[in-house]
Amino acid sequence: MEHGDHHHDHDDHSHLSEIELRVRALESILVEKGYVDPAAIDALVETYEVKVGPRNGARVIAKAWADPAYREWLRTDATAAIASLGFIGRQGEHMVAVENTPGEHNMVVCTLCSCYPWPVLGLPPVWYKSAPYRSRAVLDPRGVLAEFGVRLPETTRIRVWDSTAEVRYLVVPMRPEGTEGMSEEALADLVTRDSMIGTGLARQPEAVR
Amino acid sequence: MNGAQDLGGMMGFGPIAIEQDEPWFHAEWERRAFGLTLAMGATGSWTIDMSRHARESLPPAEYLTSRYYEIWAKGVEKLVVAVGLVSAEELTQGRSLADPAPIKRVLKAEEVPAVLARGGPAERPIDQPARFAVGDRIRTRTMHPQGHTRLPRYARGKTGVVELVHGGHVFPDTNAHGQGEQPQWLYTICFSGRELWGDQADPTIRVSIDAWESYLEPA
């Protein structure tokens, strides 16, 4: 883990930004008072930097593509279907999977903060939490998709899910053509983070060969 | 509250800054701010709804010019002072000046996997039957509470259809203010783009929110 260069020059903080100093001061007060164990912070950070990420969600999607019974389970009880693969807990307590079809494309946003399904996608990218995406995803989703390079047929309806409660949404992208007979592992390589947010599509098999 | 967090439908923020191969954190202070927020959340000193309200209570100009983990760090600062764990003077001076206050629990590193796996489920048993069923037409209330709410401005006073019924969920509007969980039925409500944005809106668009029962009335 990258720790920066601040451990060996305690006397000169002039190179640190205001927010770096502010967060450092906050941590030192909370640690000094015994409210926070710095090793717990390390463990939290390591979890989301190393152990959790969109490969988890890609496994869910690949299994749904390959296994009709699993797909049906994901449709009717996504929380349990996802938990069966070991992806559980914080910010994924109440999951709903929404499936893209030729007629309708799903896209997820949290206009009010940064709600995002951590166990399957990891922590959200900066753009997901930023004002440009949060403001326009509900007003002009087709324009937002164009910024991501996604151009859908004009007849494809767009359905935006604003995560205003503790329910977390996972988009099931359409399975690309020409992937019949591919293993779940190979299918998972076609599933991008953005395709599970709805700001992207699954990759074509040629793209990963 | 009608704070800067309520961004749906605003204009003028420019293009979406998409970063290829984005790292999980962009600086060490972001790692610490993230970890501190979760570690302090695990002490049980406040609820997730109180956290969200602390962040959205930042003055709009400050909210909109702060990086996201900066908003989180500022939220923790407000909360530790609000619940009496740290004094404003200690934050200013950057060091502890008094004995610690009692705290419910302290998260240990070895407990992290279990605590994250447990998460914070928001579903609760609820006695009364659901007022609405899938397919019902509803209208969202027009309201502008001073405190926390999860009904975005763009979806107030709008007619939509109940699409999902999620069960009883903790009500953020009370839980953010120490008034208890007071669980209510939670629904997914779907609106047409034209209902939300007017006749010029793209007719192929639908938008849903998740809304607690008291946000809704029959249409």
C-alpha cells in the first residue's frame, strides 16, 4: 500500500494540502481518544482496495447468463442469489437486479449521495459521485450514455433507477452475440463495471480474444 | 433539506470526468477519510441517516467544491462534535485536550470482515399492511422539510406508479434526527420522463425512486 512521503518529515507540513492536514488531525484526535484503532482503518481500506471489486459482480452476471435457474433466482431474490456466491454485507444488504433487453436499457444513479452496491462492484468511481453524473442521469440519460460512448437505438427505452433508499441495484447487461458455449469464467471477462451500472455495455468476445 | 446534495435535474456542471483505470483512492488522505468514516460508523455513535444529513448540511458552495471523501471527513467532524465525542476546540487545535467520552464500542482490525459482512440491513418488521400495491397510481407529496429527507426535489408532487414493494424500512427522515427508526413501507415508484421534466422530455425515458409510504398519496 502506498503511504505517501509524510512519515519522515514531521517538522515540515508545508507541502501538505489543507485537506491532508485536516484528515490527519481528525485521525490523530480520534486515535488519541481511543475511539478508532488505526489498524482497523488499514483493514477497512485493504478490504476495498484488494478484496472487493467489480470482478464479484461480473461473476454474478456470467452465472446469470449461463444458468437459467440462477438468472430466475437473481430476478426474484437478488440478495440471496448474490449471497450464494459469497458477496454479502455493507451497501449490498438489499439487492435488486434489473435486466437489460433489446427494448429497455437500465442505468443506476444516486442523485442524493453515492449509494452503490459495494459487495458486487466495490467502491464507486469518482464520476459516479460527482455533480455532472448525478445531476444529468435522471434528466438526460441518453446524453449521459453518449458521453460514455454508448449509443442505443432511438426506440430503446431507458429506465433510470435513482437509489434513494437502502436498496441497491445491479444492472444485468445483455449477453453479447456469439458467446454460446463460453465458460462462466470467459463470460465474466466480458462484464465491465460500467455495464453493471448501466453506463456501458458488455464487451464483445472479439474484444477480449 | 433542499441542500446541494439534491442534484437531480440541475444543469451546468459540465461533462462527466471519466477516468480510465481509476484507482480506488487518489491520495493517502482519501484512504484515511474513508476508513475513519467507516470505523467511526461502527462505534454506533450515529446512524447512516445522521451521516448523510451531516454531509448534506454543508453549505452548498462548500459541498459542491469539496472532493467526495472530503465531504465524508467534514461529515465525521460535524458528527463527533454533535454527539460530544470531540470538542470544536480540539478540532481547531488538531489534538485531544480532554479525556475521551464514553463510546459504545471500538472497531478492532480483526472484527472488520465480520462487521462488513453483517452490514446494516434497513429492513424492519412492520405491523400495518402496505397502503399501496404494485400497479397503483400515486402522487408524491410536495414538501420542503428543513431536516433530512430522501425524496428528491425533482420527484415531488409527481404522479407515478408503484413498481416494487420492498417491505418495512427504517425511515431516514426521523432516524437522521434521533427520532427513532419508525419503519415504513418502502416502494419503488416509476415516473415517465415527461411527468418529471415536461412535454419536451424524451418520451422513451422512465425514472424511478425508492419512496417511503408517507412520501406518497393516492393519485
